[in-house]
Amino acid sequence: MRRPATTRPDRLRRILLAGLLWLAAGLQVPAREEVLHVPDLAAGDEAFVGSSVREILPVVRVDGAPVGD
């Protein structure tokens, strides 16, 4: 689990993160929170964005470049 470097911790983010980590643990999917920088996305196999409104969505492009295969 990574977050943008500019994001400040807040109560709602912590609640969402706890829920995502709980779901990942239940599915035996390794997950952790880290600071995310744009070059990290280019090197990743896959990326997801989580929010309380849109739930979990895949990231398919960053600055026009595809994420993963």
C-alpha cells in the first residue's frame, strides 16, 4: 500500500487504509503502506487507487504510460 508523498494523514484515510489492509490480509495478499513517487508507478507490475467514494480502482496509465503489462 503506497500513498502519494503530498498526502497528509487524516482520519478518513486511516479508516480506509485499515479496511484495505484487513481485506488484503483476509485474502493473504501482501500489503503495506509506503510513500509513492511517480517513478515507482512506472516500475510496478500493477497499481490501485482506493477511496471511500470510488472504492478500489486499477491504475492503467500514468502520464500516458501504461502501468504493468
